[in-house]
Amino acid sequence: MRKIDRRIVIIVSVIFILGLAYGLMRFLIAQKEEPPVRRSLESRRYVRVEPVKYSSISSSIAETGRLSSIAEIDIVAEASGKIESGQVSLKKGASFSKGDVLFVVYPDEAILSLKAMKSQYQNTLANIIPDLVIDFPEAEEGFGQFFSSINVDKPLPPMPEIEDNTLKIFLASRNVISEHYSIQSAELQLKRRTVRAPFNGTYKDVYMELGAYTNTGGRVARAIQTDHLELEVPLQRSDAVWVNQGDAVSVISEDGKKSWKGQVLRKSQFIDENTQRQTIFISIPNNHKQPLLAGEYFVAHFPLRPIEGVMEIPRNSVFNSNEVFIARSGRLAKEQINIVKVNESTLIFNGLPEGDSVVLQQLINVSEGTLIQTDKDAQQMGPGRPGGPPQGAPAGQAAKGEDKKEGSEKKSKRK
């Protein structure tokens, strides 16, 4: 019995102590004052803005282009035979002047064949001259002089004019006219065996060496013209609109030490599939003082052109291709703009009402309706004054400074 009474006393004591502790805790909690409810604060962003005001802006275009020859051709053989040397070395990079003999396609056989044809023609004329004396005495003198002027080592002289139809029939029946044209054709073929330079230029590639055999139409070399060059400048379609044929262009070397005056020759009427750009071709005179080489890169500065009724802002302030933020009643709002021209770091636009304040910086993780404070408001309030950014604090910390100040005031009231 004593053991059971002892357990009951212990259990009752434990329950009494727990109840007493709980009651004391509730009493102490009741004595504590309720903390004041802190008013939620809406975050505020500090932004740079500029009032929309349209004016006339002179905009230039500068882009890098590659220099190329105005003429690049394949030099082919117009006759078959062995390639023999001319006045210029048949090697890649060799230069030549207009009219220089580049190479000759084995002319010896063609020369002998032509001489044989002229000799046979003389024989034909010698056989008909006696008949001309009897039947056509008025033509005897002309054809006699024609016969005497023929030289197998010189080009065939022109045939006397034939006005008498009967005489023409007589000469045709004796093959005098047909043989004359055959000799002229052979002379032309002989000339084509000597290949001359069509312009001042240089060999870009050589496909056949001296002594090699070539067929008619075989490619021997590739040449480019060096005294007339043009600069190929790819421009964005929006920039190419402002360039006109005949415009004067300033061309500067990449190191900026040399400059030339050029002129827009033409604009391509297509867009390159790979670059999606329109090519502008600029002519540049090549002189000995500042020689130009095909393949060099230069920077072309196109002329300034005034654009009326526009405004210029940084490119990074535009998002979604053509949208900007504007400050309206202390909050952000989105508006679409009409982009007129895009520069390297800025763009020119219109389409917003004058007087609106456009944001001039890139904003991240913001949306329409965000509470903002502009730099114009901060300048009016002054640094360190209520509502303005703290003295020396970054622009993005202006709202944070205001929140900290309000929080410290509430702490002092609670104390």
C-alpha cells in the first residue's frame, strides 16, 4: 500500500508542476505588449530618363569592306598547241601591262600554212589576169596592182572593189573571192595564237606551264586588273537606304594612317544569303604614291545625311526589337517606337509623343507599373534631402536608402 501511495503522490506532483509552469508562461505572455505592425514598403527603382524631343540629326555610316579588282578573268588558249614564252613570265604573281605578249601557242606550223595559202592565191590571180586584159580591161589595172602588193610575210591587202556583176561572177567561178576570205580567216587564227594582256594586271593563278600542250579553249591562267580597284562594303539593308550612287566616300586604312577619296559606283539589287546584307561598290583610284592591293580591308565613311524629326537614344534601352520604357506618373510604362536608323551604339527613332520621358538604360527584372524615381526628380530634391538619393550613393541604391531610414525611425519608436 505504501508503494502505491508513493506513486500517486509523484504523479500528482508532476502534473501540478507542469500546470503551474504552463500557467506562469501564459501569464508572462499576457504581460508582453503587442509589437507594432510594420507597414509593407513597395520597392522603388532609380532610373535615368530623357524627355522626348525631336530634332534634325546628322547621321554617318562607317563600315569595313574588302578591296577587289574591277576585272578578274580567265585567260584561255584560242588555238591548240604547245605554250611558248612571251614578254612576261608565266608565273603566279607576275605583273604585266596592257598589250604585252603573255604567251604564244606554237605558231610555226600556222605561219607556214598561211604562206602556202598566199602563194597559191598568187598563182590563182596570175592565171586570171590575162583573161581580165581581154574581157574586163577596166579591172586589169586594179587587180594587177593587187597581185603585185601581195607579200607572203605581210597581211593580205584589201581586194579591189567589184562593181560589175559579170566580173563578180567571173571571179567567183575562179575561186578568187573565196580564197581571199580563207586567207583572212587564217590570218585571224594566227593572231589568236599570240595572247596579249587586255589590261594592266597580274597573274592570280597559273594553271599551265611553258612547254605544256593546250587544246582550244584550255584555261592557262587567271588574271586581275590592278590599276582600277573597287571596295565592296556590305551594309545592313536599313543603312544601305541612305547611300546613293555617285556619293563621295572617304576610305581610310584600318590603322588610320592613309586615306583615299572614292565614289559609289553601284548598289547590288539583292541581299547576300549568308550575311543578309546589301553590297555597296566604291571605286578607288590606284596610284604609285599609295599603291593599293586587291584583298586589303579598308573602312568606308559614307557622307552625313540629316534626318528630320527624330531622337537618338542608346541601343540597350530598347527591348523586344522596338519597345522602350517611359516614366509616367512615377511608374514604368511600355511603348513601341519607330526605329529610323540603327548605329553602332545608338539608334534613331520617332513615334513617341513629345514630352514623354524615355528611360535611357537597360532595366532587368522589371515590369510595367514598377514604382520608380527618375534622375530629374533627384536633381530637383538634391542629394541627401528627403526623397532624393543619399550623398555619394549609387543611383540603384536610392530606394534602399529611403527604406533603411524609415525602418530605423520605427525601431526608435518601439524602444
